Amino acid sequence: MSPLNPSATKVALLAGGNSGEREISLASGAGAYKALTEAGFEVSQLDPANKKDLVALVEGEFDVAFLALHGKGGEDGAMQGMLEVLGIPYTGPGIWASSTAMDKAKAKVFYRSHGVATPGSVTLYSATDYTPGQIAELVGSHCVIKAATEGSALGVYLCNGENEIADALTKVFEIDDEALAETFVKGDEYTVAVLGNEDPEALPVIQIVPMHEFYDFESKYAEGGSQHICPAPLSEADTKKASELAIAAHKALGCEGVSRTDMIRDDAGEFWVLETNTIPGMTATSLLPDAARVAGMDFPALCCRLIENALARK
């Protein structure tokens, strides 16, 4: 593959969409647009929620699509499928990896089959599949109820007792048709980004110190909502363990280009994978740019790397 020439590379930057994470996606798009233009790319920002922008994507002569979409319709394989049909290379994992990672329950199947440690869980397709008592018996009364196919911590509830479980399930099924009840693991939260296709590499580990009890929506996106410590204050052995676990999760889901895996280190020192994000955020408070910066890549250089990975996969 010839060296990347940004000035000769026409980029379709996709941001917005119709998911519950639209505003976050637009913020990611703004951050990516600034970095891409600083790197010298010719960038057209398009919003898939706008039919005229979809026509522009179909009719334009783009060399690559840079995905800054979050949530359903953008991070779940739908947009990836459209780009495959159009023959436009795109950043991030492909259709199958994107759709599998987006469904937290299905992702756990592949984590477990590849030996990636993840908390115990049960999947529900209606609020009556299991009673709160049965859920408490299966995963513990102190558990986490999650919307299985939403991102950005939308529809995530930390529960203690059957009444809270029942209330959380009611709320989750208002926004999703699938729920995950997961054993609560007490410990510190970490995230590890991975870059690459055939031979992926982990970026520096980040410890997340949220303002709330866990890394919820407000902790992710509110100014001062969380503290990111990078590199994380871990021993060399634990840093290696977290990095290897993130790469294993990346591979278990068939990811290419980029992913970011969230995990918990429990009181016994064991790491547990919670989920893998296939289009990490690109906002001012986002974790992927933080880790890249510590690794010696500024934001424009990170965007170049993501595009290089997309074109190499083609």
C-alpha cells in the first residue's frame, strides 16, 4: 500500500443519524472534522438522517468514509452494509463485528467462546421472561440491568434488590426490545483501545474515575463527569493483562481498524470485560484520543491511522 496522501484523499465524514446518541455523534463529528482538516484531508460532513446527504454519499466520489456515528443505524452494521454495497472503504470494524459488538448479550457469547472473562448474565426479550426473584437467583440481587443494544450507557441501571430490578426492566424495555441482567462486579473501571487489522496493538490503558457510582451517561459526557488517568496506575503485569484482554476481545468479535473495550478489575485483581465499542467517541472528553495522545499520536495523526487501517483492509 502506498503512503497515505491526505490532500489527495476525499473523506465522507458521517455523523448524526437518528439514534438516541445523535447529539454525541454530532459532537464526535465536530471533533473528527477539525482533526481531519488539520491533517490535510478533503472532508465532506454528511448526516445519514438527511436524505440529501445520503444521495451525496451515493453520488460522490469518496475514497473513504470516516464513521463518527454512535448507536443504532450507525454502529450496528447498518451503515457498514450500505458502504460495502457502495464500495466505499470505512473506518472501524465490518458488518458482523459491528452488529455483534452492539448487542451486548451476543458479544458475551463470543467472549466466552474465546476465553475472555466477562461477568455472568441472562438475556431477556420481555420484562416477564424471568421474575425479579429468578434474576436475583441467577446473577445476584446486586446486579446491573442494561439495554442490550444501546450504547453510551443509555438504559443502564445499577440495582440492589428485586424492586429495583423490576423497575429497571420496565425502563429498559421502554427503549429497547432486549435486556441484559449482569452480575455486578465491584472494582475499578478501565478501558483499553486497540488499533489495527491483522496484528492489532493496544494503546495505553486508561483508568476511569466516574463522578457517580458507575460510568453512566452523565459521567461519560458531562464536563468534569469523570477523570481519565492515562497511563493507568497499574503494575506492569496488570497493564499487560488488561492490554491482552482488550486485544482478545477485539479478535473474539472479529474487529478490524479500531475498538475500545471497557473492563472492571475486581478486588482480587482479576479483569472482567463489560463491552466493546466499535466506534469510540471523538469528543473533547473521549477516551480514544486521550489514549492515542499518551501513545504519541495527536488527534490528526490518530485520524490518519484510522483511515490507513480502512484503506489497508480494502
